[in-house]
Amino acid sequence: MRQRALAFAAFLVAATAAAQTVPAPAPRVAIPEGIAAAQPVVIASDCSETEPNETLAAATPMSLPANCNGFASASDASSIRIDYGGGLLDGVEDFYQFTLSSSARVSVSLSWNTTAADLDVFLFPETGPILVGSNTVGSSPESFTSSTLAPGTYYVGVSAFSGGTNYTLNVSTVSSSANCTGNNTTICLGNNRFRVQTTYDTGSQSGSGGGVKLTSDTGYFWFFGNTNVEMVVKIIDACSFNNRFWVFAGGLTDVGVTINLTDTQTGQTKTYTNPRGTAFKAIQDTEAFATCQTGACSFALGTPSPASFSSSGGSGSVSMTAASGCSWSASSDQSWLTISGGGSGSGNGTINFNVAPNSGGSRSATISAGGQSVTITQSGTTPTCTYNVSPTSANFGASGGTGSVTVTAPAGCAWTANSSFSFINITSGASGSGNGTVSYSVSANSGSARTGGINVAGQTVSIAQSGAPAPNYDGHWAGATSQQRAFSFDVVNNRITGFKLDWATQGSSCSATGSTTTTYGGGGIAINGNSFSLSSSPNPSISINGTFSSSTAASGNFSVTNPFGCTSSGNGTFNVTKQ
């Protein structure tokens, strides 16, 4: 197995004509047996390698999240070489550039299909040493998750240690657990990553120590008065030295002391105690937190068992696969899904969870750990849907108006409202769920009475509307025809009681002129809406059809045939007004 030194000396990364040699952050090692290789995360945004990109100045730009495709070969040109130790050197063939606008952790994974090729991947700042890398031996995918990075520009380098192959590079930001929040008993150290709290016990008195932060790394605690310093704590980021966070503490007391530290990004905790009646013994722990998350750490969540639940809820579990020493912490994004066991660990583990009963609609939640996530779904409670609508009928006058219908239904029961009648319009509440209101309008009616309806939640609401009042045409009407002859009629109680028409006819052998007066019995001829039809026969046969355009004007047409045995006819139009 190839090995490389752990030493991690600082260097200045810059694109120059001569290739630079930089130390690798960790030795090339094989993935431990029994640990599944991390699989690349599929990202929606795509990019492709743009050659040449073997220098930082020519790096292919990408926007996060990114899923980039490229090709790397051990024979390609490179401007920066990786020193794996023991005289083992290799170049970085491809560079990609991205920019963080705010602080974030970054997840990087590299995969390829050619088993004869061995690729590594590294994360570089604009200046300074390699931040993190993944360089296991063989063709298994490489991946890592960085610690929190400050805003700025960064570079991902792909190195073909041996062979050549097409590859897929995934880069994305990952959500970290909430940073530490300090208060009068909590100090947040290590750039607010580590939560530090203390308790004390004198035998007759106990409580929480009061905390005061001095620097981003150091703070002190007091027990009996805020002017009486009892203990100092310091956390050092030694990830570049031995891949650990160190804890140092010193005390000026002999009371019982318990110090609790939590890495808020991973959930890993550390506890130190000093027995009551014993002078405080200095703490110098250079192996405290193995949570730097370098390239050796990769995480994979299995398929939840089960992944779907009925509305009654239940319990389940999901497996975590990680290399030994790689710490992780599990969380849920919904209150109805709770972590019941295995909420944090190091290496392989099992996360147990509970799903609460569901009285509403279907829902989903996510369990996250080690930068990975799985989704749990739960079906909703199906209600028995019954619908009541009120009122079930309504009456409107000819002028129209507005109305509403109240729908009563269990929560979650959907319904719709519609009308197929043109004079009825749904103005609001065309659909709903549970209780609701449907509002509608009825247009004015200038004609006869009419009926319609609204279908609400599968039930019919009947709508009746009266017709417009009939106009009063009573009186004597007179005018002229297109034959320049007189035409008149009389209306009593909106019925035509008789007419007089002066006419003229023309035939092949004869012609005639005359005047016909006709009186109708039985109350007269009814006016149908605003139209009327009159007739008289024989000698001559007369047909008249007219329309009232208003209560004072009417028009129409007429025809006259065969007067007094003369085979002839005449016709024309007329216009009359109420006198």
C-alpha cells in the first residue's frame, strides 16, 4: 500500500510556469474492509471541463451545486504536484473554481467507471495549504466534506494518480447543525463551533458556572462571583497537524467540576471532571475531537426500514456506514419524526426514529446525518366525506342580484361549484375543502321568467328568476306603408282589436287598390312578447307581421293577394307610431 506523510506544511498556491510541489493532507490508504464506498450525490446543475484547466488561473468555473464532467490522465500536464511522501509525487491535472458568498461547508465527490484508473480530489484556497482531500487507493469513488469555509474563492483539483478516465465531479454546500449560541452559562469557542458548559459541586452548594468568552478560542468560568475566575478553557484547531481539535483547561479551585463540550457540527460530546476536594488537574487533550472531517471520512445512509408509514405512525431505523473515527450526528426536519436512538456516533451505526400518528393529510420528513439525507413519508387520515349545502333554492326578480351557498363538510373533504346556465355566474368559492361558501350572481332578465341551478358539492341549488314586466302597448297606432298608403291598428289590454290597411295589388291581367278594415272579437289578437301577427281573408287575403321596437314605435311587413277576383298581389313594409 502506498503511504504518504501526514505533515501539512503551509504553501502559497499560485499559477506559475514551473510546477509546484505541495504536501498532501493525508496518506494514500485503502478503504477499510466492510465500509461501503461513498456514492456521488447527483446535483441538478451541470458543467463540463474546459481545457486547458491545469492551472488555477485557467480553472473551469462552476456554480454550486455543480455536477461537472471531465477527463483526467496521469500523462496530462500539471502545474501543481502533490507530495505523498517517500518520494511519491503526482500532479493535479484539472482545476475547477467556485465562490462562496457566505460561510458554508462544502461536500465534494468524484466518481469514474474505469477500474484501471485511480483518481484523487483536493480542495484548495486562493492562497495557503490544501484544505482537505480524498485520496484512497483504487477505483472506488473519492469524497469529503470540509469544515466551515469563510466566504471567498476556492478550487477543486482532480489528480489522476494512475491511468486515464472520464469522471463526474459533484460539488455542493451542505447544511450544518446550528452553531453554538452563547449565554451567561455557555461559552462558544472554535469560531462558535464548540459549546462549552460547566457545573460545580462543593458538597453543600452546586450549580452551573458563569461563562465569559475572551477570544474565539478561549474563555473562563466563575462559580461564586463574577469577579472570581475559577477555570480557563481553550480549544485549538489542530486539523492541519494531527486531524484533531485539542482541548486545554486549567483551574484555580478544588471543588468538584464537570466540563461538557459539544461539537455542534457533528453532535460529538466530550466530558471532563475534577473530583471534589482535589486541586484542579490541568487538561491537555490533543486527541479530543476527531471531527475535522478530512478526505478519509465518507458517509452513506441506507434505505430506511420502513420508509413509508400509515397514518397510525410507528418506529423505524436507518443504517449509517462510515469509516472508523468518522463522527456524525442525526437530525429530523419535522417535529412529528423524532430520533429515538443512535442520534450520533462514530463509524458504522444505526439511527432509530419514531413517527407520530397523523390526523391530517399525507406528509414527509427528512433525516440528515453526515451530510446525507433520507426521506420518510406518512399517509394521511382519509375522512368520510359528507356534504350539506344551504340554501338549496333561491328566487330573484327580473333585475337579478347576488347570492351565496354555505357548504358544510369534514376537514380534508374537497368539493367544487359550477353552473351550466349563462345567466348564473360563480363569483367566488368555485372549489374548496371542508367548510366553505360559494358566492354567485344572477344577471338581469329582459325576457320571460326562467329557471337554472348551481351544482355545489354534487348537489343542486335551484335558481328561479321572474321575467321582465310586459310593456303597455294600449292605444291607437298609425303610420304608412312602403306603398305610400295608410296603416293603423288599435290595442286594448295589450291585445290588437282591429286594423285598417290601404293597399294596392298588381297582376298580369288586372290590378286593384282598396282599403280593408278588420275587427277581432274575443278580446282581440294577443301580442307575443313584443311581436304580433294579423290576418284577414278573403277578398283580399291579408297577412301582417310586426314588432314593437319600443312602447311607442313598431314596424313590420304585409302582403295582399287576389282582391275581388283579380289575380294579383302586393306587399311592402310599414312603420307606425302610437298616437
